[in-house]
Amino acid sequence: MIAVSRFAVRCHNNVCRYVARTLATQTDGEVRIASVLKDKFPQATSLKVVDISGGCGAMYEIHIESEEFKGKRPVQQHQLVNQALKDEIQAMHGLRIFTGVPGE
């Protein structure tokens, strides 16, 4: 997958700014996390994993929609994602999770 533009947050001396990553392919971490999530949530209709740490793999943002989340509260949906990524999370500084059920 090739993205036209992505933004990463870079901080130096407590000053943070958004830095565009243009025409970048997915990082190894993005590919690895997406692969784990595809295996754990085979009914996912939408999945997007973005390294928001500037490519170093310290922080990711995940957007996933799957029928497996139907009937579950958002906190339960996030717990499922956290459980699926328990090994990967150990090496991360932060993780943003956005979940949903297709069509809702």
C-alpha cells in the first residue's frame, strides 16, 4: 500500500510538530501489526495501521472495523485488539485504537 501523505509527530526540546511522510510505503512495523490483526480478525472489512512515531515504531494508530466487535462495548473491542497485539505492545511507547462494526 502506498500512501500519498501521512503525518508523524516529532518532538524536540518539548516542541512537537507534524511532519509529513509523503509517498512512503508501509513500515515493517505497520505490515507486522496489520498481519497479526488480519489473522486475529478475519472478518475485518477495514484495517489501517499507521506508525505515528515518525517511522521508529514507538507509537501506532489502528483503525479496524469487524463483525467480531458486534454486540461489544468499545472498551471490550479495544481489549480484543490489545490482546491480539500483546507481544507487539511490549515494544511500543503508545497505541491509539479506533474500532467499530461495519455499517454502524
